[in-house]
Amino acid sequence: MSREKPYTFKKIDDVRWEIPRSGRMRVPGLIFADERLLPDIESDRSADQVYNVAHLPGIVGRSMAMPDVHWGYGFPIGGVAAFDPDEGVVSPGGVGYDINCGVRLAVTALDRDAVIGRIKDLINGLFAQVPSGVGSRGGIRLNRQELSRVLKAGAEWAIKQGMGEMSDLDHIEDRGIIMGADPDIISERAFARGKDQLGTLGSGNHFLEIGFIEEIFDEATAAQWGLWEGQVTTMVHSGSRGFGHQVCDDFLARMVKSVRKEGLELPDTQLACTRLNSALAKEYLAAMAAAANYAFANRQVLMHLARTAWEKSLGLSPRELQFRLLYDVCHNIAKFEQHTINGETRTVCVHRKGATRSFPAHHPVLPIKFRSTGQPVLIPGDMGRASYILAGEQGSMKESFGSACHGAGRLLSRSAALKVTKGRAVERELQDKEVFPRWVGRKTLREEVPEAYKDVSLVVDVVQRAGLARKVAKIRPMGVVKG
């Protein structure tokens, strides 16, 4: 029997579906999708979450979902919403447990033909060099004082330890630091979980992938960014590890208790939140910034470890390799930004949960290198198909608070993926596609099998047709390290 929904879909055009405002909704909902993607969005109830978010106090514009949307805690993964600083709220469920989970992409001077014959050596070297898996511990051990420095400085902390160049900061969203972090409000449990996980990949959908640029779509932008067909790349997907998870847990517990006290009526208890002008909101945002900075530092360390593995595994000098950072983007974050709403420029708190910032050319916060092109928007797919490099477009500022998708988006739950891959040799299937994998945990490859994800090419196609970002290049995977 089909489930009766409290809302309807209204088709705006081929890539936009509205949930019209009704009942106690404060704004409409908007889902970016086409006819190919919409049935899966409807079936996993993530549209219900778009509808629920539209009820939150102080929400402005629309409650939105990107084409990679799928069900999450509170907000859907792939959800975007903005809130008025005076009347609105901040919700940990709108940021996510893995605060500042994100992606960074490095490029090299090598082409596919120079690497493909030694991809196993390289992946084995990366697997040995980069700690991965559930609860993994790295070679960096931090006392509370030093960890506090990481939480305040972000990526710059790692660079000052010799893991990168100061010029890297111009290639990281917000220069690798969210201001306002306050280590003094972080719980002892969070410190304990974070003290020896810096420089670790983690588990689940986190990965380190070697690929090559298979196709260029925007020759001018690619040339400006130093990209060319056949060029070998390294992509890292990781976040704030157990530290960020604990920060989220700590504040969700507090906000669940504060909701009734503040008189907030919510359609879903997982949307626990607090008003942005409250003391609790200020504490959460300061703790969230600390976790985001931990994630920036973590990806900076991971990139350094990857560069080291490249040089050792293939016997290359830094000059031969020319390993350089293209860009690093956040996925799970809440930020105060300026946006134009109904013709008025306002400061709002933008929640991006499983969504990527997609600022266009000439946006004032972008460094000079990206000012004429728009920022790179990095969209990982699955380990068997492809990933994409996009550039932010002006349409994102008009419609999605400067946001685009963040990946392919899950299609199957982990348990469903295990069921459909029972008895299959996923490793061999990947190798048949010329992708060499290494992984931790017996179930990891099966849970992350390519068919567990939407086709990233369809997702990216919707984003481009909607004018949120444009395709610059397509990356084909050659090898992957999974946690």
C-alpha cells in the first residue's frame, strides 16, 4: 500500500520540483532532480525531510535538496537551508555528525600511461602510509594544548608542521579555517577521541583515490587550473573523525532538552535545534568551527601522507611528481554568508549537509586564482565509475544559496548493499574495470559497491542544467583505498 504524503510535487521544469507551501510550512520546498532521479528520492523519504525542514523557525527562501539527496538524520543528506540570524535556528542535524566532511583534489605532472602499470605498487604504498578503518589511529599524538592549537588554526597548523606550503591556503575553502572556534567548550570525551586520529582516513564512504582526467568539458577553465586529459590525480574524502562525531552528539543531547524550553514546535525530534541568538547556539557554532578546523587539518595531513607515498612507492622526486593541491571543499557545515533574498542582501546562516559551496566567478570571497572562473566544485562518484570537477555558476547564488551537490548520493543502504552483493567478488569486479582496491574490514567493499550509489553523471547533469555549476573535467578511477 502506498504511503499518503502530507504534500504534493509540482513540476517547475525538467530539473526542478517544488513542494508547495501548505499547512505550517514556512517556505516551499525545492528538489533539483529530473525524471530519472525523482523516483529514488521519493522512495527513500528524503523528500519528507525537505518538507519537515521547511517548518523550522526563521527559514528563508526555500528548503532545498540537491539531486544526490538521500535520507539522513534530521535534514536529508544533500539538503540546503538558510536561516535569519534573529528569528532562525541552528540544527546539528542540518550539519551532520561528520562535521566538515569534505573532499580535496591534488593533481600531478604524470599522465595515465606513466602510472597505470604501477598502480598496484602505488595503492599498496598509500594503504601502508595512510591509516584507515573504523577507529584508526595515526602517527600524530596530541596533548590537549596542542590539539587546541589545531582546533583554532585548521589547515595552517599542519602546514607549520612541514606538511604543505602556505600557498595551499588559497586552494582551500575559507583558507582552511572557520573563525570563532573555542576549544574551551569542547568536552573531554571529544578531546579523547580526537587526540590520536589526526591524519587518518576513517571508514565507510571515506577514501583516497588515484584517477586520471578522462575528459575536459571547459578547455579555458581547465587550462587556467592546470588540468589536461590523461593527467593523474589524487582525491581525498574525509572529515573530522570521532572528534566531530562527539561534538555533534554532545550538542544534540543539549538541544533536545532545550527545544521545549524555547517553545519550538518541530515536525521531527531529529530536527532538534536552538535559536541562533541563544547562548547555546553560540556555543554550538564555536564547537562546530573547532571540529571543522580539525577536518581541514586532517585533510592537509592526509595529503602530505599521500604525497610521501607517491614519492616512495614510485621512486619519484618532488620535481618529477609536481604534486599540488587544486582545491578543498566542505560538505557538512553551517556558515554565516551574504545572499540576496527577494532583492535584499541579507546575512543568513546557511546549512549545507552533504552539499558543496558553489560560488561563481567574481564572488568577493574567492582568491584571485579562482575569481574569474568560479570556485572548483569537487564531486566524487563511486569507486567504479567516475568523479567530476565543476566550477561554481551564478545560478547557485540566485537559487541555492551558493550550493551544489556533493557526490553521487547513496541509492542502497549498507545492509541492502550487503544483501545484493552476497556471494560476489567485488574486488574482482573492480579489477575487471581496471580499478585496483585496498580496504579495511570484510564488509567495506560490498557496502560501497558502485551500484549502492546513484550514477554521478546523472547527478552532475542535473546540477549543470539547473545552472548551479558547470562541468570542467571528468576523472576516471584507477585505484582506491577504502576505510
